[in-house]
Amino acid sequence: MVNGPIKWWGQLLVAAINVVGLLLFCRGFFPQKQSLPGVASFHQADPFAKPPFSKVVVMVVDAMRSDMLYGNQSHMNYFHKLMDDGVVLPYTAYAHPPTVTLPRLKGITSGSTPSFLDAIMNINEEDDTSLNSDSWIGQFVGRGANIHFYGDDTWLKLFPKEFTKTDGTNSFYVSDFTEVDHNVTRHLDEELKPSSKWDGLILHYLGLDHIGHKGGPHSPYMESKQHEMDKVIQRLYEYINKNQDTVLVVMGDHGMNEIGNHGGASAGEVSPGLALISPKFKKLDLDVLPPHDVENFQYYRPCTQIDLVPTLSALLGLPIPKNNVGVVLKEILPLFKRRGNVIRENALQMALLAGHTVPANFDELDEKELYHYLHEIQDDLASTATNYNYDDIYTGLGLLVLSCGISLVLFSRYYLWGSNSKRARQWALISVIVTILYSSHFHGSSLIEEEHHIWWVLAVLVALGTGNVKWSSAVIIGLRVIKAWSNSGQKYWSDDKIGLYLVRHPDVLWALVVLTYVVNNMLTFTQGNFVSALNFFAGNARATDFKSLGSLIGFILSFVTMSVSLSFKLVQYWADGHDVPAWLSWLYYWVLTNYDINPHNPNAGDDKQLVGSILVQLSNASIYFMSTLLVVSLVSAKFKGIKGGYFSVFANFFTLYLIHHSRVENIPIFIAFAVVKYCFMRSISSIKSDVDYRLLLISAFTLVVSNLSFFSMGFTNSLATVDLSNAYNGVSSYNLLLVGWLTFVSNFAGPLYWSFSSLQMIFEPSVILYQQPTTADLIYLPRICFQVLSVKSRFTFMFYSIAAVTLMASCVNLRFHLFIWSVFSPKILFFGVWAVFMNLFIDYIVGSLLLLLFK
């Protein structure tokens, strides 16, 4: 290794420049969407003369995909009866991505298309996201209407002063399927009384969305939830049947994909159901067309979701909001005496928004020509590019280029110009070339969607680069198992994946889950200084000395810790509606009976509040056990003056933490991770004296396998694959920082595993190979440890700085591309997580703190 200090703070400064550049670029690339100020007024004299309704009920069922409302497998039986009676106008409403709640609510109230920034603001409960543009709700309230609201408190952020009566429910606590909806329905007894005084009633139900996040669209809980929503529709229709001046709107704010998530642009996510319901529609005598193109969820009449805004405005006799881009639904026109004026009012509003001059023969256009004119303007406005802040974009890009240049110089100065290792210099040059080639894929949307293939190829190449045919082959076999675990891309779906096989075969799944816990427990027990630290009375006895007191204490405590975590995962699996294998039922029976729940009762899981409380207690108990045992063993080892083994103990306990927060079907992949790590260390075991080459190989391998594992665990560059099913483990109420951390951990469990494993591989390689710790391990050379870590960081900083420049440049170049918001923009967000949280925070800052603690 080249002599000479490498300043830790200098590397940090370069990283800081990169982060500032990235943030500036994002501020310019994701600005707030501009809208026309003020409140709309009519463009014609009384265009909606004698509107058919004076009151409205809007029932939003979060994530209600169109097939859940209309399909043959739908359990909305009463709703289907209403359709047969001819009182329903059914639609499949296209929801513009990003398909998350906040931008969709802005769309269905103001009629505007969303800003991508809304997808980011959607997760911030404390952020002021009030809707500052015109909306039908504002128009309705301005006319003196009283609106009552119950449900998702995102509405209260958008309309903090408009509702006269409210009861908000947090939308992010996805472990709650029932109370979150009962909190809405309990108000209906009062609100549906004849004496109740409201003009608008808005109900936003969250349970169906939560079920989707936890168990997907085919969860066992989906049927009962649809029945519950169907009964609510029945109660509401019975009310409006007696009060026929009220129109009922039943809709989903967005849909969901086949794993129950949303945020992207797949067919299921952008196809929520939308239905207008009133006895007055019966006289329209409209044919309910049979479903068509059902495979893409296109049931009945297609429309865009924002078409609801001018439609409701017309039905209630309100001016159409200024920023509306929706087109009034033509099926309601027979309710108006001057139906042509309804379309013309919509056309005049859209023309003003687009800055168009209406045709000279505007008053002579018939309905077909007016709709053609409206759709032309709608297509033009919906595709209008964001008002980018180019000053911020180019300033940010300039800082990224500066950071890239410095990172390249630092990397080249050490490896290309300063290293005495010929192989290290060769690999360094290859690394720069491969990074540039990798970064070029950012210019293709399909390559971003299927990025996992690139990491598979790179992982194989690095494995082959060790030169050890026997162990490299074993590494590649392990990598192939990892790659085959889940569906990793956005364009193709296969049922032939290991994770899906395990889901279909719970006995095999849980056998492997138990084995994973056992393997991790044995690694904790046998690697590092865990046993020596707990052997309080017999010096530094090793793990292989099974007669020592430390072995007994370590085995008992680690076994108890593992068992509590396993119990939590098992009860969580049962609570999500799955059948626990018979051979393992004794464990969750024992847990549930201790909480006075009879597991033999088929309705035992109906009390979701009690079950949720049990899960919170079990999860927290598990985390307390892990953290306490880890701290006690590390402190004891320090007190006894034990050298080495700390990184291995930390890595193994943190692996248990990652297992605890992973989806059940992904847990066994950690066995594959452990095998691949062992085989890779075997493959480079002969490279001992060439420290630079060895360090470069480990850095490259952990980088590529981190990315491969991220995709192989079912995640992609789409917001739709962000998994919230483990983001509330041990959380009893929404907390932004805690839920944010758990979301990060559960979605980046694979990369986090390899990040801390890389420290173990660099500083304690002999421990991984079950050899005696030797002074050749770098942890025994504390004076150069920070230098080694800084050298490692030069590789990753070089990679992320080149990638950042290329990605941001491609987004500037392709800013008018069709997929800029559905593919390229989400990639920026994911890249930001990789660059800022994984590379800078976890790899460098946390790695440095651990080194300071353990050296």
C-alpha cells in the first residue's frame, strides 16, 4: 500500500460537494407545479342552469383497482346490483403517475395533472402541502356549502380550513386494516340522519390499501374488506335514494400492482375504478357496455380521473376550477336542458388555461366537434413540460462535475499512478472504463427498468477476476441463486422464481426461514469475539471451547434472541392472513395463548388492534434483546482487552436485525449471502501480500453484489416496488423518522448486509474463514485502518460521482421524453438514496464510526 496519509475530512468534503450538487439539481428538476392564481368564475351566463344536484358524497377507497369494483372476482355484490338497476355510471379512470395519494387528491379536486415532487411530499406528514390553486371544494365552500370529512388526513393537509367537521386518520400506518376504516364508518350514523346538515360528505377509506401493501391484491383479507366497503355503499345509496338531490361518487384514488404497491405507471396502478351513482341516472337509459380489454383493467367506459372535476362542477352548478385539465363526462349531458353550454363552458375554461383563442365558429360547433377540441387541448396541457429551474439544474450539474473530477483524480492518484501493484493498476483502469460504460445505460428507459441484468453481468466478471477457478465457480453459482430469487425488473414477470415458489409452499418456506435463523445464530456464536466476551471468568476462551461459561451464556442468549424474532415473524405471517404450517403451529399457539387469544378460533385475528399490539411488543422485545446482547458483548470485549472480532459480531447481529425487517419469502436469501461471502473470501485468500489489489477486489465485489441483491430481493427503480410491509415493525403510531428508517432498512436489507460485510471482509478476513485471527488482519494495524477505509471510499466515490454526472445529464437531455416522470425521475430518487445514504452515510460515516469504536 502506498505510504502517505489520506485525509478523512478531505474525502468527506468531496462527498459533500457531490451531495449539494445532487440536491441543487433535484430542486431545479422537481419544482412546484405552477398554477393560475385566483378563483374561477363562469365564462357564460348560467351555463349549468338548474344543476341536477345540490349535494355530493365522495367515497374514496384507497387503491381500489377497477377489477375490485367491476371484475368477476369482485365481492361488491350490492354495487353490482345497483349497476344492474341502471343507477350507476361506471368508468375506469386513468390516474396520472406518480400513483400516490397526495398528487391524486390534488388531481381529483383541482383537475390538474400532478407534479413529481408531490410523490416525495406525500410521505412528509409535517409538510405544508395545502392546495393553493382553485378546486371544486373551494368553489363549493365559497358558495356557502358545509363539507364534512372523515378518513385519510392527507385531505386535511390539502384543505386545512375548508371542512366544517373532520376526523382524520393517518394514512401511513399500514399494519391497521380495520380501525382505520371503522374510524370513518362510525360517523355515518350521525351524518345520515335526516337532521344532519351538510352539503358535501367526503369519506376516504384506507384499509384496502393497507391490505394490499401487506399481502397484495389477492390477500385473504381482501374479500372481507370489499364486503365491508360494499355495505358502506349500500348505506350511502339508501340515503341518496331518499335524498335525490345528492350524487354519490365511489372511486379509488389509484390502483395497485400485483404485489400490492403503487406509485408507478403499470396498468394496475393507473386504473382505479370510478362510479357516479344516483337514481336520476336511471332515466338516462344508458347501456352499460360490457367490459372490454379486461386484462389491462379497462372495464366499461375509459376516462381520465381528472375528468371528475368538470363533471362534478357541472352536476353541482359550480364554476370549473381554473387549472382543470379534465373533460366533462358526456354521459351526464342529458341531465341538462342546454347540454351544449356545459361542453362550451369546459372548452372556454381549458382554452383560457392553455392560452388558446377559441375558433371563430365556436358557437356553431356540435358536441362531437367540441369534444374533439377539448381532447386536443387536454392532450396538449397534460403533456406540458414542468417549468424547470435551469439555474439550479446547471449549478447542481456543475458541482457534480467538479466532484466527479476531484474523485477521479484522487482515485487515479492512488491506484493508477501511485500503487506498486500491477494488477491493482489494471483493475483500477478497468473499473473506470466499466463505470463509464455502466453509466451510459442511463440514456435508455428500458435499460433503467431492467438494470438488474447489468449487475448480474458485472458480479460474474468480478467473481471471475479473482483467478481462483474453483471458488469463483462456487461464487457464481451462489450469485445465480440470488438472481433467481425474485422478479427484478419492471417489464417482465415470471412465476418461476424461488421467492414465489416459497410463497406457494409455506412448509418449505418456513423450514428455510428457521434454518436461516439457525445459521445466523451459529455464525454469531462461532465468529468473532462473542463467546470470549461473554466468558467472564475464563479469559479469552474461543467459540470452539464448548466447555467455557461464555459458550453456555452465548448460546442461551443468542438462542433466546433468535427465538423472539422468529416468533414475531411467525405471528406477523399469521396476522397477514396466511396459514402457519402445522409443524410450527405450536410456537405461535404458545405466543397467542399467552396474550389470551385462542388460536383455534377461526376469528381469532379479527381484533386487529390487539394483534397489532402483540406484534409491536414482540418486535420491540426482539430489538431490545439484539441491541442489549450486542452492546454487552462489545463492552465486555473492550473491557477484557480482546483484539479483533468486533466487526464480525456487529455484522452478524445486524444481519439478524435485517432478517427481522425483511419479507418472509426473502429471509432465506441471507443463507445464500453467507455462502457467497465465504466462497468469495476463499477465492481471494491467496491474495494476501497484494493489499491494493485485494482491497480493490473486495470494494468492487461488494458494490456489485449490493446492487444485485437489491434487485434480486424484488425491488426496482420504480416507486411501486417500495415495500411498506415491514416499515411499522414495533411502531404503534406514525413517526416520520422511525418509519423512514425502517422503510430504508427493509428495502435496502441486501445492500446493508454487504456494506457491513465489506468491513468484515477487509479488516477481519480470517474470522470469515474460521481461522485463527492473525496479525495480518488489518484490524490489528490500527494506525493504517482509517487510511484503508479512505482508499476503499475512493473507489465508491469515483463510481457514484461518474454515475451522478451521467444520470443528471441524461435527465436534462431527455427532460421532454415520454418516460421522464415514470422512469428517469424515480431513478434520480433511488440513485440519491444509494449515493447519499448507502455510500456516504452507511459506507463512509457509519463505517468510520465503527472503525473508531472497534480498532
